[in-house]
Amino acid sequence: MNILSLFVAIPALMLLLLFAVRGKNTIRTIMVVGSSLLLLLSGILAVLFLQERAVNADTMLFVSNTMWYEALNIHYSVGVDGISVLMLILSAVIVFTGVFSSWNMERSFFMWFCLLTIGVFGFFISLDLFTMFLFYEVALIPMYLLIGVWGTGKKEYSAMKLTLMLMGGSAFLLTGILGIYFTTGGQTMNLVEIAKNHVIPMAHQYWIFPITFFGFGVLGALFPFHTWSPDGHASAPTSVSMLHAGVLMKLGGYGCFRVAIYLMPQAADELSWIFLILTGISVVYGALSAVVQTDLKYINAYSSVSHCGLVLFAILMLNKTAMTGAVLQMLSHGLMTALFFALIGLIYGRTHTRDIREMGGLMKIMPFASVCYVIAGLASLGLPGLSGFVAEMTIFIGSFQEQDIFHRVLTFVATTSIVITAVYILRTVGKFLYGELVNPEHAKLTDASWYERVSVVVLILFIVAIGVLPSFPSDIISDSVTPIIANIR
């Protein structure tokens, strides 16, 4: 079996084992062992990839191809470049930490969690457009039940809103994929083969690029179709919020990069200004919306709209530095937003509120969780030495490389989000971690348990690692961005 297929096979095996067991300890063992294997496998893949890349200049490595449906030339085709490898590592980290953050959940929850995991990993390893779309849908469908059944607050409304909006985006996406297939002669759905051997006529690129970018962009919280995200985050269980914001939203940015821009570079160059305006609005609007929120989850949800907007914003700059920053931002945001949601779930589980006006002085009562929240906040506002600084600086430097007034003005507007982010992060931290206790009952609260500590410590280690040693992911990303940039302009 190809090593990449193990990323789908392991969570599938976990799902089958969960069908056969009942005891809570057995369920936890399956989830911990399975998620640990995925994390170990992602590390092994990174080492093997670097070794293979040193002697192999192919666009994709570890390629495997099996006919699935001959009538439409649909294959189970897998392969990875440096960007895919990093996304697999990110996914494995979030799944591993998500298991510990959902330690007390029931068996059926973990079964849907495993199905969601299958979709996420399958998406990042797929080279066939239809297979990629299939895994994309497998990742989206479990979200409805995970939020609607195990969520809180307006969970039914949030689950339905998320599902309808993302399925609407999927309809555009499927239209775009079929458009790519038939306008290139209907010979293959392999995106690497299409990029190398087939040219999509410009007359068709003008309509296929916008709907494909839009289809993926909805999942990346593209303005004005971002409203599903805050409601979905607010109602989702902790580990689902972690996987939702940490990985699932990255499918949008990755898809825009891998499909829309890679296969239709000329249309991307001519039409990028439209989406640059929308993503620029996302960056600033999301940050401003976070300022006025009082619910911890809504604060982080609107922060995610802003940070994911930066991903799409940087991709649309269409230069190597900005695109490298976009992928770094996907990694950084995935880790720090998962850390935020893990800590918010920890705090909510003890205080039974997420309203910062009803909390205060928690630094004295829960020092470990509070310090970790401050670290997450500093990463979000871009403190040097943490992943957020590396990602955002690379994005803004790359964006300023575009010398025309339009791109420079938009970049200047986007940089204002740094100041706005500092405002809502410092306001939030000061409001509920410092000062006097607002609720005397909170004096009885306990700090993080051992399994919650495992989750947050692992995430912090990766955030610090990227901030201190950014050259490792940056070099891998740059090598993978080069063939895409070569087709633009």
C-alpha cells in the first residue's frame, strides 16, 4: 500500500474498530493509538519526502494511480508536494490534540470524528479532481451531526446554516471541476496532467476560475459568504471547533491554490483583483467584528475569518513570497486557533459561560490555562518568536512586492488588521484573566487536567517551533510554489 493511503486507511480502521467496542477506556485507547499513528506517520512522511526531493524533481512525489470509474476517467490518484506534506502534519497534530480535548465524549461522536478525519486527509493527498471533491464532501457531511447533536446553543440552526452554505459552494465547485474536465478534452481529471499537457481556453477560464475560486473560497470564509463560520464555531463541541477552524477551513485555501490558480493561471492574473477586494474586506471586517464580541468563541471565530482572509489575500498576490506566506499562515492559524478553542472549551467546561463580562481574575485560579491563553493571543497578534509573526510578515512583504497602487493600497489596508487584532486580544485577556473575581463561585475552579494539558502543550510546541525555526517549512513551501508561479504572467 502506498504510504499516502495509510492516512485514509488508519482513520477508516479506527472507525471500524469503534463499531465493535463499547467500553469508554477501549474507545479512548483506539482514538489515542490511531491519532498517535497518524502523527508518527506524518513525521515519517516528512523525512521520506525530504530524502526523495533531494534526488527527484517531479512536481508530486509518492504518486499512485488506480482506475476507479473508467467512463469519466476518474482515478484514485494520490501524491504530495511540500505543501501537501505540511498540511498532513497540521491535520495529524489537530486530530491528535482534538482527541485529548474530547476525552469524555461518547463512541458515536468519535465515529463521526473519524469520518471527518478521513475526508480531511483524503483531500490533501488527492490528485484526481473528482476524488478530491469526494473527500471534500466526506469532510463536510459529518459536521452537520457533530454540531447538531453534540453542539451547544443554537446548534440546530448553526449546523443547518453551515451545511447549506457549504453545500451551495460545493455546487459551484462541482460545476467548475466538470468545466475543467470537459474543456480540456475529457481525457483526465488528474490536476498535474491537466497543468502539464492540457490548456483550458481563456474563454472558459473566465467563467471556470471565478466559480471554482468561489466554491473553495466559501469554505475559506470569503466575504460576504463567511457568516456560517462564526455560528458554526460557537455551537460546535471543542474538538470539532479545533478541527473545523484548524484544518477544515484550510481546505478552502488549499483548493483555491491547488486547483483554481494552478490550472487557470491566466484567468487568476486577470481576475484576481475582484477577489482581492473581497479578501481584503474579510481581513479587516473579521478583525473589527472580533473587537465588539463578548463570547470567547465568537471572538476567535471572527478572528479566524480575518486570518483565513489573509490566506486567500496572499494567494491572490500571485508571487512566490506572498504564496509562501499564505501556506505559513494556514499552518500558523491552524495551530493557534486550535489552541484557542481547546482552552475555551476547558474554561467553558468549568465556568459554564463564555461571556467575558461574567468572568475575571482567572489567572489566579487557573494559571496554566490562563498562561496558555496568553501565548495563543500573542501568536495571534504576531509576536516575534511565534508562528503568527513569521506568517504575517512573509505575507505583507510579499504583498508589498507588487508595485502598483492598487496592490499597495490593499496591502496597507490589510496591515491595519495587526493593530485591530492587538486590540481585541489584549482587551479579552485583560477582561477575563486579570482583575478581581466577578463570580465568587469561580474561586472553586480547578486548573487543566492532564489530558487537557497534553493537548495545549503539543500545540504550543508547534507554534514555537515554526516561530523559532521558520526556514524549515518556508523552504519546503517555496520549492512547491515555484512550478505554480512559473505559469503565471
